Amino acid sequence: MKTVTLKVVFDRKHVADNTKNTGLVQVEVIYDRRQMFISTGILKASYEGCLTLLM
């Protein structure tokens, strides 16, 4: 049986810092030993926190 694993990933390419740059929020999908990243189009700064994604 094949399983799907989903993870929310913030700033995968490490471009966000604590001052002005924003990082992209992506969804990581692992299926059948293949890894894919799907962009959400959401840009967030690292100081905003990840709890605001749920609102």
C-alpha cells in the first residue's frame, strides 16, 4: 500500500532573515519515494511566526 506524506515547509531555500526578506511557504509531498514541492504562493517573514498560517 502506497502512502502519502504531507508537510508544510517554510523557507526551504533559506532566503528569509529577521529583517526584511520573506520566505515562501510550500507543501512537501512524498509519494512512491518521490518528493515534490507545491507552492502555496504565501510569502511570510520569519519573525511573523507559523501560527498565523492557521488563521
